[in-house]
Amino acid sequence: MLIATVLAVLISIVVAILIEKSLRLSLGGEPFEAENAISSMADGDLSVRVQTSYEQSMLGSLDQMQHRLTDTV
């Protein structure tokens, strides 16, 4: 029974790490970075720079939106 418990805990840890990695890739960075960028843009501050290595992430999309809005305004 102890072996099954240890195995279940190890599997849970691996699954949690995979979920966290997937979320981080989708966001393109830390959640607080996304929140700060969204809040700044919502307040009209288009000078905020969004840094991400993942162009297809949410932060990558925010960066594109910020550049397009800056070009428009």
C-alpha cells in the first residue's frame, strides 16, 4: 500500500509540473507579467514593453496589439 501511495504522489507531481509548463508556455511568461501588461494597456499606457520568447503566446499577442495600437494612435 505504501508503494502505491508513493507512486501516486510521484505521478501527481509529474502531472502538476507538466500542467504548469503548459500554462507558462500559453501565457508566454509569468502570470503577474501578463496582469501588469494588461492593466497598463487598459489604463491607456501603450509605452509598456512586453518581453516574451514565445510569439504564439498570450504575451506575444499583447505585444502585437500594443505595437498596432501605437501605430494607429
